[in-house]
Amino acid sequence: MKRKQKQHVQNLDPQQFLQESLQRFEPMLSTQEFGLLLEEVHKPLAPTFRVNPLKAAPDLVQRLQERYHWQLSSLPFCGSGYKVEDSAATAVSQTAEHKLGHYYIQEAASMVPVELFDFPAGDAGLTLDLAASPGGKTTHLIARGQDSGFVLANDSSAGRIPALRVVLQNWGAVNSAICQFPGEKLGSWFTEVFDRALIDAPCSMQGLRTSESHGTRPVTEKESLSLAKRQTALLTSALQAVKVGGQVVYSTCTLLPEEDEGVVDAVLRKFGKSVRIVNVAEKLPASAAGITQNGDQQYLPDVAESLRLWPHRLGTAGFFACLFEKTAPLELPQQSAPARPLERAGFVYTAHALEAKISQQLLQDYGFDLAATLAQYDLVLMQRYEKIIAMPQKLLGSFGELPLEYAGLLLGEASNNEFALSHEWVSRFGSRFGSGKVYLTDEQAENWLKGEDCFDPVVGSEEKGKVFIVCRQDGLVLGRGKALKDRLKNLLLRRLA
């Protein structure tokens, strides 16, 4: 019987599968609400995005509306989130601001999990993102903490690490690092170390709304139960990793109860004396209570305090989230984390003389105070061959020997007694530079972002060899350009052109 069911599921086209899967949710809603759900899931999702507070100008939203003739409305559950009501003139993914990391395109419901956390003013402490790639929620965690704490972004898949790295570089994060381990192990390696942890768990993606990143596909009962087993292990790891009093958010982009309330119920039954669900209903403008019964399965009453985002109530994709607080230690075994000192990976502290030379050059050429920025974000300069990297002190203090895939932010490269700033540093901190800038017209800027050199005389011939910070005429930092005899050479990264 199960083999026939699996074969039937595999033979369904996406629309047919959606129609059949919707019937499963009918008992969970009133007749009227189920009718609203049926209507909503066939509507296209409006584009939504989050502003990057690390880079964006305070008036970015106004500029976007004026430049691209968009109609924007703020999202009630995310202070930095906006819905694009009308983007017919210019697609949200085709702007210079998006390419340069001033906002991140993200489905609205996916913004809810990180908004559930409490972030203290000042130092945001240590945050663990247990299944981070492609990085949307990681950038949200960094933004919520104003890049003042430290975020360790982990993903178990080696193939997903490059995308995560590019996203964090484009966001301009300095206080973050990436590692690649099974998320189930991190709790036993770093027991009661983190202030908060997010597990946006791998799931069946049954959010009932199709988007570029979340398609509709058939899922068997066996697959869903297998996912639930792993999700429970990942949530357990996250709870073990946080301090007593710390917070954990568990989320999925599916509405299947086995992967949502079922996982929450399993954890409460196992660790009920050490964890509790925090009621966050006031953070949403519509009712989103979790269910307490799934067919013959009865869940604990507290499970109702989780959030089940039905598409028709908020106009989003289907989503699930739950905020936990750890109230006591979990009685779970601990293990030693793998170790590889940074020195073995080729990292050394940057010599004082070289750091002083770089600081003097940046102050003289660009009016930029490197020492003040390093102090503000609690960073230290380390060198790996020719690369100079601003590394988080919190990383070195708590995770200095953990094998990493990427950490900090590239400041630049030092070779042949010369230092060259990186695009990543200029993109993040270029707005702080007081000099050494050139400004392009809108047309020149458009061509520049295509990778073209600028042949118009934006700099004089006497500046030959100097690297300028290139800006659009409204101040948007585009990157770096080197003055040659007859043009300004484009130093934009290939992945951006």
C-alpha cells in the first residue's frame, strides 16, 4: 500500500499535488477559513525585502521609491522589512542597491523567526545559526545585533557553504564566521556557550505558496517522519548550546504538523523541566496559534503558544516558528570539539609596523580611521599570506581552534610593500571615508556595475596609479577604481559585474 502511495505521489504534477495536499489541512480550519486558504494560495506572492542597517543610508526606502517608482509598505512584524506593492518598472532583484547588499530579498514569513529573539542594546553576545545556508536569516541575526555580537553560522552541507560565504561578504558582516559540521553535534561541543540559537530546520517545504526558493513538491509520509526525527535532534542540539536563560527559535517553511508542533511536543515531553515556550502572539497582527491535535495525535497544551503562519491570515507563505527559553541545564553528554589552531591554517597576527602603516595610509588617502573602527567592532587584524583580515575578538576568545570555512571581513592585501583595499571593506565602510572618492553619473554608474571602465575624465592625469572609492552621484558606494592615464579602471569583483 505504501509503495503504491509513493508512486502516486511521484506521478503528481505540482498543481495536482497542491490540490491534494490542501485537503489535509481542511480539518484544522473552519469552513470559511479553509475557503480563504484555497483562494490565497493561488495568488502570486509580492516581493519583500529587508534593509541592511550596516550599509544602507537612513533614507534608503525613500530613495528606492523615488528612483524605481516602487510602492512600498512596511511589514508589521519586521521593522526593517518591506513589501513591494508595485515593481513593474524595475525588478527588485535588478537594482544596484540589491547587487551591493543594501537590502536582502526574503519572503515575508521567513523574517518572523529572527524577530522573535530579544537583542540587548550594545553587545549582542554570542549567536548560533545551526543550519545557516543560504544565509538570509544569518544576515537578519547580524542586523538585529547591529554586528556588535558574534554570529557563528554553521551548515552541514559543503556544497552550500560558498553561497553562504558570498551572502555574508555582500552583507558586510565583520563579527561572524562560517563552519561546516553536522548541526546535531554543536550542542555537545559548546554546551551552554551561546546566548541564543536559531534552527531553521531542513524540512519538506510544504508552505503552500510557490516562490523561486520554495517550490511545491510531493512528500511522502515516510520522508516527513524522517525529517521530524532529524529536526528534533537539531532542536535538541540548539537547546543544549545556549546558556540557562538563553533563547532558541525553531522554525520551518512547512505546515506539516509532524515537522512543526510534533517536534515541539517531543522536545517539551523530553526536556519540559528545563525549557519553556515563550508566548509571542503579540508580535504578529493576526492569530497564529499552533494546533494541539493532529488527527489522533494530541499535543501538550503549551504547543499552542508556537506560531503557525497560515497564508491567508498574513498574506505570506505558510511558515512555523516557536520561541523557547532554557530554564535549566539539560542532562546530555558533552564532547570535545574538533580543533585546528589558526596558526596551522596559515593565520598570524599582523605585525604592529604593518598595521600602523596601513592605518596611516587609510587616514591619509581616504580620511578613514581604521583603529577607531577596529575598536568599535572589537576586531583584530590577522594575516594569511597576503590577505589582511579583520577578525572578531569573540571568535578568537571562544572558538579560536574550531576549524572554520570563513571568518571576519577582508580588509585588503599587502604585497611588494603596498596595500590594496578590498571591495568588501569599501562596500561596508566606504560611506565613512572622508576623501579619495569620485562620483559617477547614473549612466556611468550603470555601466560601471556591468564591469566597464570609465573613460570620462572623472580624475586628473596627475592621479595616475591611485585607487579611488567610486560612488554614484547620490552617494551610493559602488566599489574601487584605479586611475590610469586614459580611464578609471574598474576593480569591481567579477561576481558582481
